[in-house]
Amino acid sequence: MSKFGYRAGISFLALVIWIGIGTPFEREASAAVATVPNVVNVVATDYRFDMLDTLPAGPTLFHLVNNGAQLHHMTIVRLQAAKTLADFTALPPDAPPPAWAVFVGGPNAASPKGGQSEAALDLAPGHYAVICVIPGPDGKPHMMDGMIKALTVVPSAVRRAMPAAHMTLTLTDYAFTFSRPVSAGRRIIRVINHGTQPHEAVFVRLGPGKTGEDVARWVDNGMHGTPPGMPFAGISAMAPGDENTAFVNLTAGDYALLCFAPDVKDGKRHTAHGMIHDFKVM
């Protein structure tokens, strides 16, 4: 969604001084400490991701820029049990994800033609699939048009930290709960899934007189016509117990949070189960 320029780092001069005066053990330890997540730039187009193929493990901030003509997000799936991208792409398109495909989040929908979205998460070593499951004009998820990419995460000696958050957003079956009222400005929001199934958080800036229910109906009807609101930030689907950190730039106005993840029981979008939350930013 919005670009925030989260680019702090270790002072090079301070690092040089510390290496110069520390013991060998201290020098080795100091070189493996960082105070911020690794920053990874990702460019989405219709229909591909341009990004690195291999990343170090640990807290990672993904900065997604959508240069496509359609909405795109970045959903990261951890492939367990020695499974590969080929195994994942071989799954039937309408089948529920198997236990070895674990959704871990990522930056949610960025608006077309230059929209930006940022999210941070702690990546474990292993193999991943990066996908976009937003449907295109034909109703098919973008990944079926090739918007899928393999990602390998390798062990790292650098101990990084997740960014400090201003507030917490809790996801449950089927509700959104903020830890405090939401005010205008750049907000860093810790998003935790306390539900029993995967959930996402899509931030939508609503049009005049529109509601989250209007947005849900627009999506259910194939996203045709003028949207009642524009998705611009959030966290993609993540498994129960997982958490991400969302970076959201908010101005005064009316907003909605929605979860479009399919229900594990009936396959309906969670919006159909009432997972819609309208809120106002002052």
C-alpha cells in the first residue's frame, strides 16, 4: 500500500570502531547483530513477481510495488515435508491447501499502477512459494496465469529484530479487534492470527457513503464496475498462531477491514461469515 521508507540500519562508523576495539569473540558477535529487518523490494506486474530468489532467514520487510493494471498482493507459502514448487503448482486449483503448504502472510493488496504495500515477517529457513491469488477478469487466481515464484530461505547468523509496533490487530473466527483506537498517520501494526484457520487483513479506503459490505459484494460479483473502496494495505493469509507486521499510512476518513480467505468448513469467503470491520480514522 503506502511507501514509508523504513530504511534504518547499523551505523557503519560505529561498526568500524567496535570491530577495532573488540576481542575476536566480540568482533564475531557484533558482525551478527542488526536492529532492523532485512528489506526486500518486490515488483508485481500482470502477471509476475520480480524479486530475489534466495533470502537470509530472520525478520524480513517486504516492500511491494504494484506496476500492474490490476490489484496484486504477495502471499508467501512455506512448503514443508520436502515439497517443491512443482508439487504446489500440481495441486488442483479448487482443492484446499494440504497440511504441507503453510500460509505465512506477506504484504496484501497494493492498488494498481504504482500502489505500494509493506509487511514484515520472521522467515524460517526452507522452501517457499510466492503467489498472488487475487482473481483476474476471467475469475481465475493470478497464480494460474503464472504469478507464482519459488523462494529459498537460507540460515543466517545475523540476529535481526522485528519493528516495534504502535498497536495490535487480532484476527479471530470471524472478527478484527484493534488494541486501541486508530488515528491518522503512519502506523505500524502487529497483526496476530488467533483464529483456528488461516485469515488475512485487507485494508480498504472506502468511497463516500460506502461500507465494507459494499466492498464484499463488489468482490463477490467479480470486481466489475467502479469499486466502492480501494484496497491499499494489509497482511495476506497466514496460518493460526502466525503474525506479521503491517505498515499502513492512514488519513482521516472511513475504512474497512475484510478477510476473503476461504472457510475450511464450507469454502465460502470469510466475509460471508461476517469478517468485515468498518472503522473511522480521525
